[in-house]
Amino acid sequence: MTEITRLRRRAKTARLDSIGVFLPVTWSYLARLDEVPCDIFLRVGRRPVLYATTGANPETLREKAIQRVPMVVREADSYLLRRMLTVSLGRTLSDQRLSPTERSREAYGIAATIVGETLKTSTKFDADEATLAEETIDLLTRTLSEEDDTLWAMVASMQRNLVTHNHAINIAIYSLALAKRNGIADPDQLRDIGRGALLADIGLTTVPTRVLDNPNDLDPQEARALRMHPAVGYAIVTRAIGEAPPYAHIILEHHERLDGSGYPAGRKASQIALDAQIVAIADTYDTLTTVRPGQVALTAFQACQEMRFARLGQFNSELTGEFIELLGGWTSIRVA
């Protein structure tokens, strides 16, 4: 049985339990595929209308895309669609006709589409989803580790669009950029930093939404649930893959702090791996610059000030300084 046949059988079986649930899809991402991977519906009224069937030429969708008619797919077909979108991602990253800015912007959008569903719930995170997440970030890692222009174009684009972003993709890209700036060049190490950063917060999928969205102080039980999400994430990924992957410690340690104030184990200084320290800085910065319940998003300058001074001792000072430099330096982010 071929991989595509297996995935289509998986989708067909899943449809029995999810009739009527649809998810949006962006046509431009499908345009780089050789064929439409699953049935595509148009959202033109109260009920989606079948427009393109499995195996159709993606060009058949161009007219409706130009007209900006919303397109959707069955939720049960989501995995198959996202799996096939890795082809689109690979072709975008290798398309030298696009400028670094154009390539980074389109690749970012495709990657966010692929992993968005993966990181929604732990109950659906299985070996297939783990493989999909790894392959997606690996495609980005290979390109961004070799093409500085594309990497910095993506970082710059993320800086300009702080509101519309995907946290997992952001911390992975920031982490890769910081790792490169710190002199890490080994492909396997960069790959594992990207994978660990992408899946760092998978454990949050088990924390109740009322806790995540609570703008007030958490009670002891809620606080413990939140502080245990790195350990839970470690367990989720280990279970899905069948063993602890080489990047699992990043998931476990990305909320540890050098002064021992972090969680879940209160590790200190050299007890925290360097790659986990890198991801911790990227994760904290992206969190601070994102709107959250009860908190306005800080500017890049304000976030770096807090990390550098208000949280003095929590982060590696050399890495924090390098992170500020990769954002353009104090002068640049002050006027941004």
C-alpha cells in the first residue's frame, strides 16, 4: 500500500465520525501541488458545495480563488491535505524566482497551516502528526540554515506582523536564528532545536482553556497544571514517537530559568541545556509581544527590556544580547 493510499483510507475512515465539520483552506498553497489531494468545497451558502474532487488539477481552483470564494475541506481530510502541503512548502522554499521576502512569507503561511491542526489537541497527536511536524520544521530548517537572506527576511516579516502569527512557528524560527548567530552550524543540532522549539508547548493542549485565558492569579491547582505542561509535553511526544527523541529535553526545559525560578524542576544554570536556553528566550520574547487575556502585547523594545533587566538572572545574558542584535539592536527596535 502506498503512503498516499494509506492516508486516503485513513481520511475515509475518519469521515464516518466527522460528517459536516469543515476547515478553511488557502488556494494559493494548493497551486504548487500536482493534484488536489482531497475534495475541495466552496463556502457559498449555508452548506459547502463540492467543487473539486480528489485528483483534480489545482488550476481548476484558480478562477474561484481570484474571486476570493472561501474554500473548505472536511475535517477528516485535514491530515491528508496538510501532509500533501509539505510538497507545496518544499517547492516554495526552493523557488528561486521568488525574492527572499516573498519566499519567507509564503513558506511561513504554509508551515503555519500544516502544523496549526497538529498543535490543537494532544488526543490527536500521534506518530503521523509527529512525523508531519518534524518534516515541516525540517524543510524550514534546511533552507533557513543555508540561506541567511531568507532567514532574516522571515524574522523581519514576523516582526512586522506580531498580531497575525503562529507561536510555535515563531519560536522555532527565532530559535534557529539565535542558534545560528551563536555559532551553531551542525545540521543535526539545528534540526533538533527547530523540532524542539516547534513542539515546546504541545503540553499546553492538556491545560483547560479557562486556565489559559484567565487574566487573574491562578489558584494552586490551576498554577500546577500550567507549570507541568513541559513535562506533559515531553510525555506526549515520547508516547507518540515510541521513545524520547533527541530534542525531548528542550520541551522539558524551555521554562527552566538560570536562577532556579523556572519550572517544572527548578533547574539552575548549567543544569539547563544550551539549546533549551535558546528556545526559552525565543518563547518568552514571542509570548511578551503577543496579545493575551489581561495583557497587551509589548513592543520589541519593551519585551527586550523586560528580558534583559526586569528578569535579570533568568536568561543567559550573552544569548539575550545576541537575540537583541538579531532583531536589529537596541537602536533599531526602539524606533520600530
